[in-house]
Amino acid sequence: MPADTNANGDIFGGWVMSRMDQAGGIAGVERAQGRVVTVAVDAMTFIQPMKVGDVLSVYTRVIHVGRTSMKIAIEAWATRFRTDITEKVTDATFTFVAIDEDGRPVPVPPQPDGA
């Protein structure tokens, strides 16, 4: 949408980052089997701009699980408007912490067998 773009027609990086945070949160909730919060973003690199009309795809991978935290690698890819061209636009590592209903950190459960 126009409110999400700069004068050059590029999507704001913060909009892309927000979608990455949402996808990472979904992956974190699935792994923690409960609520998570974002506590850090490491080494976010913007490689290519997102343009109006591009389709954004976001991919996540849990790369480390600590006692209460998880590091999740997140990549954002753009399929360019009216083409079959897909390019990576950014990547980062997000850290999420599992929390209880009161917002206090809780242990991440062990990985279920066979997963």
C-alpha cells in the first residue's frame, strides 16, 4: 500500500521486518508450545528492495534452543511483480523468549521425539 512505501516505490524495510517478526513468532510459538516475545534481531541485511506489487515469502528455521530462548533464522524473498523471478531481499536471526501468561520467561520444552 502507498503508506508502506517510500518515494521510489520501495517497500519500507520496517514493513518487511514486521512480517519476518510475525513469521518468526509463529515458528517460535510452535517450538515453545506457548507464547513468545522477540528480544533481539541480529545482523539484518537488506540485499534487494521490495517493490510495490512484489509477493513476499518468509521462511524460518529454528537454529538454536536455549533454556528459555530460541534463535530463528529468517529469510524474506520477493517474487517480482508479473514475473517468475524470485530474489532474496533480506535475512536476519531473531531471538525469541518463551513466556508465561504473566510475561515471565519459561523453559522451552524438549523437542518431541521424531521431530
